[in-house]
Amino acid sequence: MPATPDPHDTTAPQEVSCFNCEACCCRLEVLLDSDDLARNIPHHLVEEDAWGGLVMRQEEDGWCAAVDRNTMLCTIHSRRPQNCRDFDIGSFECLEERAIHLVPAQH
């Protein structure tokens, strides 16, 4: 039987799943296009950026306004923008965002 990975070992890669995701990508700016708007994203979750483009609104703490803070799940998952759909869980970009936003456990 393989050894159980030590969750405090920051050198060991850990598989990302829906159970430990922590929604780090939900801090990224999400640009919207006409297809995204056709998905009926609620207007209160959309804002205009400094260059006149439409983006998902972010709260003052940097999180996407569509993220439920109690569950850390997207409240519009079935209607989420294409950029969110294309951001693969466990991809290099995903792991990079996790490294930026998650503080390693202190020993």
C-alpha cells in the first residue's frame, strides 16, 4: 500500500479536486464576450473595466462576486463565462494561482 502523503509537505505536489480547490482562480479578472452575455450572466455580476470592456465584477476583497463565500462555489456555475470554463483544474495556471494565494502550512 502506498504511503499517505503528508499534507504539510509543501514540496510534494497535491492533486487538486473539487474538494480542495479553494477557488484561487476566482481572484483573476474574467473578461466577457458576447457569448458569455448570451448565457444570461446576471447584470449585477458584470461591470465595465478601465478600458471599456465587460468583466465579471470583483468584490473589494478581490474575489469574483459570483463566488459564494460560505461554500467557495460559483453561484452561476452552469452559466459561467468561457474563460472560467477553459481554466482547467490542476493545470499549470491553476497550480500557479494556488501557489500565489495559498499560504503554506507553518510547521
